[in-house]
Amino acid sequence: MIHEIRSYDLKPGSLATYIERVSKVIEERVAITPLVGYFSTEVGPINRVIHIWQYEDINQRNEVRAKAAEGGNWPPATGDLIHKMQSEICIPAPFLPKLEINRNIGPLFELRSYTYPAGAIPKVIDAWATKIDARMELSEPVGIWSTEFGGLNKWMHMWSYKSYDQRAEARKKFPEIGWPPASGVSALEQETSLLNAMPFSPVQ
């Protein structure tokens, strides 16, 4: 299984129009392959939307995208609202249990992205595997991934919270569980965003 994480930076003031246009055609698209989540940033790079799609493999992704285009409604008519796009093909972390697509676990979501030196991701995976159960007791993940295509050597994880207060309380408990795990490698770059789920996102 792979996930594609697509990020679109919208022109200022266009988010409401973007949501309206996608809402009209999203049901047709999700009938072809699962949508993991659809979000917009509240804190971080503003005017950004992030959508996450699930595929069996890269070949199925290509087949699905061709099939969606044949329908004539996907991608939605939002090109005039977007000034920058990015796509990353990601592999879910091997230690993560199977997660349900439809979950009411928000409404606040945090996406964190770390870029590591080449060859460091296996060390990160090993370290996280020892602590992930304790971390998931503090909040549920939407997903944890390493990138396969796109921005290389990236480690991405998205967590859900009921409120900003719950996020703050969870982070206070990090030292108790030894979080973040000591992997012996340091990230070269870090980025974090706080997100809201769009009305049609299966994760809310």
C-alpha cells in the first residue's frame, strides 16, 4: 500500500471557492479509490490544502488517475485557484497498525515533516517502533510515512487532537514516554502545520 500526499498552495482568498468546487465532484472520485483525508492549514503555510489518497501500488495509482480523468470531472476545475502544487508518494510506517479511513478524531490535526540525511530513515523507523504504542495513547495518528518519490529522505507524520489544549497536554507528557525517540540521527529540516479537515474529509 502507498499513500500520495498532494499539497496545493492556493491564491489568497480562494479557499471557499476551492472547497465548493471540489465538493461537487469528490464523491465520484472517492468511488474509485479511498481518500484518507483532506485538509487546509490553520497555522503554518497559509492558503495550503493537503489531500491524501490510498493506492495498492504505483501502477494502480496510474490506472486510477487515468480512469478518474476519463470521467471528465477529475481533477476538479480548480486550476485557476492554484499557484503551486507538490506530490509525494509515501510508504506507511511498518510498525503502524491498520487504521480505519473514516474516523472522528479531530477536529485539530498536526502534520510534521522532517528531512533526514540519506540512509537515516531506517534508524528513525527502528527508534519509533519502540515508542509508538505509548505515543498513540496520547493521540491518534492519521498516518506516519517515509517518502518514496517527491521530496526524498522525508519522514512525515500527522496526529489528531480534540483541541489545542489536548495537544498542549499531550506534548507535556512527551518526556514521560521518551518522545521523540532517540534515533541517533538529526533532521536537516523540520516543518509543522496545524490543519482543519474539509467538510468532505473522511477523517474529521
